[in-house]
Amino acid sequence: MLLSRDYVGYMAKEIVKRLVAGKMVETKDSEALTQQVRQVMAEEVTIEDRINEEVREILARYSDEMKRTGVSYQDMFKKVKGQLARERKLILR
């Protein structure tokens, strides 16, 4: 994750503050809304970390075959990650 948890919390608070100030949303409990926004944002920024972990698990299962065929781990990592992102319709950096 490129963003720290503290910064994600700060961004969530600012987003809610600006949405309420601009009368784009109404809420009785802005702190609860901030917590919900923070949670969604935190999940979103960790998607790539979860994809990377899944790719590592997949490649671990095929490590012997990759060694036999001389395929580069880095190349396969990129290909598998790209394939998972396409299948799940994700946009990664």
C-alpha cells in the first residue's frame, strides 16, 4: 500500500467534511460516515497488495515447472497479475 493508514483516515475525514459543507450529502453522524468512507478507501488501496499475494501463491505452485522451462519469475508475475486484473476488471497502477 502506497498510502499510510493515517493518511487514508485524513483523506476520508476531508472528503466527508467537504461533502457535508458543500451540501452534497446530509448526515446526522459525520464520524460514522467518515469511518465508512475510511473503510472503503482502505479496502480499495489494498486491492493490489491482495492481488500480488495471490500471484505469489499461484507462482509458488508452478515454481518447478517454471524452473524446468527457464521462465523468468518477474515476467510470469507480470503476466499472471495482468491476467487476474483483467478477469476482475481492476485498474492497477
